[in-house]
Amino acid sequence: MGTKNFQDLVVWQKAHQFVLDVYKYTNSFPSDEIFGLTSQFRRAAVSIAANIAEGYKRTGKKEKVRFFNISQSSLEECRYYLILSRDLNYGENTEMENDIEEVSKMLGSYSKAIKKSMSFSNKILFYLFY
């Protein structure tokens, strides 16, 4: 059974929950981080879910995969912010690290399935240019 919109995607749901968790987590950061780590962390987290949503609506498979790749890049940025936050003693975030790993694996699987469904000639062009 297909999906009606991006909100039906479990990977988007989990990414969205991660965004909500990042907002909650960063609320306790020092006020001098508001334009630094807090802002950067939130922006990157939102980018994960936003690019999944945007990629969902793309009609071309290459475009879909490109947006999911951007989402993965933002995810890795967040992974670093989790490390930095922990090292700065801004709070425990092990559960968030586990959540982001789950989203990463799901995005990878979703992208792989899309690539697998491409025709042979499209795959060659895709790997040449992406």
C-alpha cells in the first residue's frame, strides 16, 4: 500500500520526532549559545525532515535520492552537534544518538531501494553524475 504524503513515511516521522527532541534538548543550552550551537543544531535537524519531505514530492528518482542525500548530510552534521554538546557537558544525549542512527539507516535503505528500482541506463547516468 502506497503513501499519500510525506507524513506517511516512517523515516519522516522519526526525523520529525528528532527535530522536536533537538528543540527540547537545546532549550537547556546556555543563553550565549542561542546564535551559535543552538541555532546551528536546530537548523540542521529541521533540514533532515524538510529534505525528506521535499524529496518525497520529486517525480524523478535521481531527484528523490539527491534530496535524501542532503538529508543524510544534515543528519551527519547533527551527529557532530550531539558529540560537541556532550563534550561541552550540555546534557546527556545517548538516546538521541540512537535515534539519529535509526533515521540514518532508514534513509540509506530508502535511497538504496529507489536506486535499485531505476532502469540500467538511468543507473549508469546516476552514478556518473552523482
